[in-house]
Amino acid sequence: MIAYILGRIASLFISLIVASLVIFMVVEVAPGDPAAFMLGVNAKPDTVAALRAELGLDVPKAERYLNWVTGMVQGDFGTSYTYRSPISKMVAERLWVSLPLAIYALILSTLIAFPAGIYAASRRGRIGDLGVMAATQLGVAVPNFWFAMILVLIFAINLGWVSAGGFPGWDKGFWACMAALTLPAIALALPQAAILARVMRSSLLDMLDEDFIRTARAKGLTEGQALWRHALKNALIPVLTILGLQFSFLLAGSIIIEQVFYLPGLGRLVFQAITQRDLITVESVVMLLVFAVIVVNFLVDLTYAVVDPRLRARH
Amino acid sequence: MTRPWRSILIGGALAAVFVLSALISYVWTPFPIDGVDIPNKLRPPGATHWLGTDHYGRDILSMVIVGGRTSLAVAVVAVGIGMVIGVPLGLWAAARRGSWVDEVIMRGNDLIFAFPSLVIAILITGIFGAGAVNAIIAIGIFNIPVFARLTRGAALSLWSRDFVLAARVAGKSSLRISAEHILPNITSLLIVQGTIQFSLGILAEAGLSYVGLGAQPPTPSWGRMLADAQTMVALAPHMALIPGLAIVLTVMGLNLMGDGLRDLTDPRIRMQRT
Amino acid sequence: MTHFSRNLISASIIALFAGMGAAQAQTDIKIAMQLEPPNLDPTGGAAEAIDSVVYLNIFEGLTRFASDGSIEPELAESWTISDDGLVYTFKLHDGVRFHDGTTFDAEDVKFSLDRARAEDSTNAQKQLFAQIADVTVVDPLTVQITLSQPNGALLFNLAWGDAVIVGPETAATNATAPVGTGPFRFVNWVQGDRVDLARNPDYWGPAPALETATFRFIPDPTAAFSAMMAGDINVFSGFPAPENLPQFEADPRFQVLVGSTEGETILAMNNKQAPFDNVLVRQAVAHAIDRQAIIDGAMFGYGTPIGTHFAPHNPDYIDLTAQSNYDPELSKQLLAEAGLPDGFTTTMKLPPPSYARRGGEIIAAQLRAVGIQTEITNVEWAQWLEEVFGSKNYGLTIVSHTEPFDIGIYANPEYYFQYDSQPFRDIMTELTATTDPVKRTELVQAAQRMIADDYVNGYLFQLAALTVAKAEVQGLWANAPVAANDLSAISWKQ
């Protein structure tokens, strides 16, 4: 087990180094000069050159890469070209929106998907199963910005229960923030819940056909008991895979939802930075996201090892 | 008629409507889609324009059937990329579990997957220019680790099963075991995931279009039509409803078909039914 | 942690102010705009969004733009101009303080102007200060600007947001913590979301009616509509979806203000790239364009057709639209004359605003009707600046030129549409040296005619200023002569 964990930690570091190289190279070939963008159409070439020097863009690329990486290791993510403020501070502020939103959405989607998937599996082929499956079909088929807009039309404009978007800030109270995040979280969670419920159901059904479940049933357990006692635990492996994938999607993939609800989240920061060629911000934030996901994957892998002793035994 | 067949037929019929009309659009459309006719903009559905016109006065029926070409092609090719590269990698990793091959493949997958897909899609389209081909690449890359991880995870649990052990004792190579015993047993999982990725592909194209990437004008796509319609919902609801329905119906049709195929091909389910 | 507690304190200050004002009319306002300023220093970037927040509110210049676009005194109480037009002597207001408590005087004026025109200046509009030879402090309340050659536009130039007066102590930090002399002071900036301002209690001029103001940034047009409808915001300045305006107009809770901007929206042609180097081809393109269809289709009717690069609300404007009227037959004929009877294929690069993206699709269809095929590429602004503006790698593009009185860009042969005309440069040189208003009008009109005669670009329409607000808000600028939201003019009806 310890050897397994050490091996995983080693590959964690290699992954991070490769990721930082890929990010830096991809971002640096993007056309568009941040200084020219900031100064607009009337700027004189010497003004642009002066700003490039001020931003440190005249330093060779290799040197910039090393400075960037060594800075990050020490916790310094650089200073945004356009915002002119420290990236770590901006990311910290945005995380206070994006992280709660991702967790909120993940909880919602799990709360919907687990019961729905288990229910559908237990009613295989019957009307309840068909109903759940039809709902999940619809859930995966509706574009999330479209669904978000309908939520806004109904709950913000017609009913006036919540505001159409924006984020009050945590200093305005916990419940005000939760209210502001509810529609975005639902919009993010429902399609995820539909996918999760489908995976849950199909992996449960696969398990129910397994020999050891049949054995259990032969010993006198009902299908329901077999499902709860044996199938569920084993069916969790593919479900955990999907959950791990979904978390990483939710953390950064909410760009569009953040646009629709004008939330000051991490996704919007990156999107804005890309369009403004705020290269250092794009690099640092993408690196942070990649870091977060690699760590989450690492933890998911450890969970596999705990949940499924067969996997652990192999290592 | 058995239930799987019913799903396949209903789903297949739904999807076929859109696929066929997309194919027909290569030779014929009710109206040309590159003609702008501003005085006739935002007409509701009627006798001349069956599904109305959009904000440039273009025929929405024609736009939807031509747009299907782009949306379906983007999604199909993106899933294809993911399966063709991802599944063999997953099988290989499972066959050589614990070895450096497994480690490199899986860490490589983790690495791709660790990148925020939409951000990278936006970056890719920002560097190489927005467009359908770059959208396919951007969406396709992120399908690879999905299939690789799924395949490996499912294959791993099969490798410890008795029938695989029997095959190993019989001296079959890892390659043959993967092809003859593992792959057939995970097709159901792959089909379910494939339909999910397919619908995600259509939706990802729509999402990219929403932020102004994806297919470029004058090429229509369902995603771009839907994005264009967002601010006009109050003026002309049909403009948003029709491409939205096209997406929903196609995705549902393909998913139904996928479910049916799964029930049909899964040897264990078939066995149980007989 | 410190940041968090500062937020808490400022929030409670706002709450306190709001509580005091509650008995009378509302004294806070939430104004939304589409783009977030990248920073809050108007002397350190070209983004209009910076001026939209800080100009007239936090920062002030010697002169300022009024809501009708005319130039008024601001920090300068009065001025005299020497007979040769070379020396401007400004008398400054007494008792003006920066928000950090330091006194404003002639030294600050000298510092600000010298900083803007310095060798290593990063001022995006450095050309505004090109003719300034020297800035001298006469006494604490008198400052003298000496020009190298007469410049009839100096007072106009000094009114720009890029020419505001900053304090030497705070100039370096204005990007994130702006300190000026204006009626509102900076409170807080939640990046990606909003900027909070509060009334400056020590303001030298008349106190504004508002106690606090919040600028929110909502890039998405659909979100703009729903935020307004749901009552999250009070005013949307520069509303991005003109198709939704009729709905607001029909709703008694809202008012819609349609005004003019300085934005000449043009179909720019690359004058040095074949076949646009042939004036006949440019003329053919101009006649292929149906302006009204573009205004109706892209802007839902909001916009005024233009026939040259000049704002129609300017008294010196001449209507030259007839010279490039919609006439596809003539267009085809001209193409044939130019040796291109079967048309040609070119590229069209479209920046993000909807006037460009939507207008581009319509223009592509109109050009196709006369045989000109266009390959459309949607680009981000950064990419546009590099490929179109920088390396001139394009055939056609659509841009709105929003700087006031910017016909001078045609005198620069290096400018992205590459119009190279000595006669035009002569007119502009003469104009710069002329202060006589009658003569200036003559020259300006000659310039307008010349670029229309040369069909330099396709002139489409003047961009409309679209503002949606709660019905009770008064004092909003209908027109947008510059990017500004003049908060001190705004109040709520009782």
C-alpha cells in the first residue's frame, strides 16, 4: 500500500511538470500581444514597447517559464497584466464562488442521481424505471445555457423568488449567497445528475447479473436485499469514476453558467483572460485547475484502492 | 416485438429523420440558407416558411436541416476520435496492469483529463481560429481519456474473472484475451458511454457556439442557431424552440437506440431473458 | 483576512448611508455595463470601460465633455490663449483636494501632463499631447501650457479621460485603488463582478444627489436582459441586445434612452491589398451594401446611416449617403469595369461586438449577391489587433470607431485600412494649425468629401447609445459623446 502511494506521488509530480510545460507552450503561441490589446488602436509603437518592458514581456520565453514555475513553487502566481493585481489574490476571491458552486451542484446531482438510479434499477423494466430513464434522457439532451435561461425566466423574472444572477459576496450572509447560487447549481447539476443516474442504474444492473449476486439470491435474499447488501458497493466503482470526472468539469466547466448568471467565478476569469491575452493569468489559473484535478484524481484512485481490495492487492 | 427492438426502432426513427434530412440538404433545401432577407425577418411559422424565419429572414426549416450536418458531424467525429484511440489504450493498460505501460497510459489520460475541457477548447479555437474542425479536435481530445479510463476500469474487473483465468491457463495471449473476452463484455458499457459522449458532443458544440466559437458563419449549426436565438426568445420563441427541439430529439433518439442496442448485445442479459 | 474585514467595513458604511437616505428619495444606484474595466487607471489603458466607471466620477481633467459633447471647464476655472495660439494659461479651482486628502495644485497638473507625454509613457492616447512643448507652474493655482505649433483641439484633447489629473503619490496605484479629485471616491472592486463608489464628502463642486453607486459587469446579452427584468440593476448603460428594447419600452417600469455615440461603424477595406487597391472595386463594394438592411437586421433599427467618417450630430457633418447608395446593378457594372466581372473572393474578419458579427453576416450575403465571396472569421479583439490592425492581414473588417472627432486617422498611411493620400494629409495639417471656426468647418467638410470620393471604406451607420433604466431614474445621459456615466447628474424621482 505504501509503495503504491509513493508511486502515485511520483507520477503526480511528473504530471505536474508536463502539464506546466504544455500550458506554457500552448498559451504562448496564441496570437495577440497583451500590451497592444491594453493600449488599443491609437497607441504608438514605442508606447507598446514601454508597456511590454513594464510587464516583463521582453524577457526571453525560457526565462519567463522558469520564473513562472519557480514563482509558483513559492506560492507566487505572478501579477495579472490587465488587472495589475496578484493572481493568487484574484483566484482566492473567485474560488469563494466557484468552489461552493461546484460542491453545491455535486451534492444536488448526487442527491438526485443516487436514489433515481437505485430506484430505476430496482424497478427494472417496469413503469418507474421507464419514467426515470425518460427523465434522464431529457436531462442529458438539454443544453445547459438553454435550461439556465428557462430557470431564470421562471424563477427570477416571473416569480421573482431569486435574482437573475450576480453574487452578493459572503459578507452579506450565508443564505443570501446560497440563494444566489441555487439556480446556477441546479442548472449545472441536472444534466450531471441525469448522466450519473444512468451510470448508476446500468452498473447496478450489471452487478445484479453477476454470479455472486445470483449466489446471494439463491441463498434466499430478495432482489432488493441483494441490491443493497452486495451490488451497491461494487457498482460504486464506475459511479466514482464519473463523479471524479464531474467534479473537475464542475470546477472549471461552469464558464457558460457563470456567463448566464454573471457570477464572478474562476471560469469567467479564465475566459476573460483568454480574450484579453492576459497570458500569465491564463497560465497560472489553468495550472491551478489542472493541479486541483490531478490531486482529486489521485484521491479518487486511493478511494478505489480502499473500496475494491482486489485493485489494492494487485499493487 | 421485444423491448430492445422497440427502443431501437423508435430511437432510430427519430435520429434517422434528422440524419436523412441532413443528407438530403446536400442536394436540396426548401430555401437557400445564405440568402438574407431582412424585411421578412422573425416571421412565425406559416404557409411559406413552415417553421418561420430567423433574425435575418432565413428559412428556419432549411437552417435546421443544414445545421444538423455540422452538429452531427462534430459529435460523431469527436466520439469516434475518443473511441478509436481511447478503447485500445484502456485495453492495453488493463492487460498490462501495474506495468509502466499502464502507468504511462493512465497518467497521460489523467493529464489530458486534468485540463479543464472548455477552457482548452476555447484556447484551441483561440489559437487555430474558431471553426467546426477545431471544435471537433477540442471536443475529441477530451473523449480519449473518458473511454480509456472506462475501458480500463471495466476490463480490470474482468481480468480476475474465472473465464479470463481459464483463457490464460489455455495459453491465450493478452491481445487475444482482450479482443475475444474482454472487449465483447464491455461493449454495453461502451455503448452507453458512447451515447452519453455523443449527446455531450452535440451539447459541447452548442456551448462553444454560445461563447462565439464552434462553426463559423455562414455555416449554420444547431448550437449556433440556439445561441443566436437566446436574446430573441421574447420576440420569436420559435427561433430558439426549433433548434432546441432538434438537439433534444436527436440526442434522445440516439440514446434510446443506444439503450436498445445495449440490451440486445449484452450476452448476460440475453442469456437471462431466454 | 484584512481584505475581508475591509469589505465588511465598507459594506456597513454603505448600509449606514442607505439607512440615512431611506426617508427621502433613493440615494444608491446599480449601473450595469457589458465590459469590465481591466483596471481603473484612465491614463494607463485604452479600454473604454475604464472611463465608463471613473471618468467625471473619480477623476477630473482641466476640461471635460458635457452631455452634448461640448467642452466645459472642470478643474480649470478659466483660461486665456495667447494671440499666436501657442500659450494657454489655466487658472485652477481653489480648495480642491484629492480623495487621499492631499491638495490639488498646479504641480499636479504639470506632473500629470508630463507623465502622459514622457518618453516611457504608457498612455494609450499619447498623440493627444504631441504638440505640448512645455508645462510650467506659474503659481499654485496657475499653470501654463506652451505648444510647439498651434493646436485648435487642445482644450478638446485635455477633456479626454486619458488627460485627467492624477496625484504623484497615487499615480502608480490608480490601476487598482484610484485616487482623484472627483465627486465620488473609490470604495471597493470585486473583480469580475462590481466596483463600488461612494460620495466624496469633501468635493469642491456641488454635492451629487447619490450617496453610493455600484457598477456591475454583465457580459452576456441574455443575462443583461434578465438582470434588468428581475430588478437586480437600475440602469444598463450600453444595452447589448437591441432586439429586446421594444419590450422595455412597452413596460411602464422602464425607460429606454436612444442617443448618439461617436461610433462611426465602417466596413473597412484594406486599401493596399488587391483588389481593394482599385477605387472602382471599393466603389462597387460601397454600392453593394444596403445600409438600412444592416441597421434593421443587426441593430433592429437603432442607428443612423452615414456616408463618410463623421458623426451626424456634429454641426459640421455633411450627408453623403447618396453618393454610395444601395445599387447592386451599378456595383456589378463597376466590378466589370474593374476587370472583375465574375467578382472575387476575400476575407472578412469580425471582432466580437454584435454590430460586427451580425452586420458581417448580412454584408456577406449582400456582397454575394454581386459576386463577391467572403470567408468570414470571427476573431477576438486581441487577435483583431494583431492580424488586422497590426499586420494588415485582412480584406474586409467591421469596426466602430468610437473616439470623438477621429477623421484624422485617415492622414496616417500606416493605419490599418492603409489610405495613403497626400491631399488628405495636407487638409489635416492645415486643420490642426487653424483656430478660426469658419475655416475649420470648411476644412473638416472637405476632408469628409475626400474620403467619400475615394470610397476608402464602406460607411455603414453611426452606432446608437442604448440605455435601459428604471423609470424613476433621472439625469442619465442619452448621448454618449465619450465613454462616461456621469453619476453626479443622476438622481431618483421622489
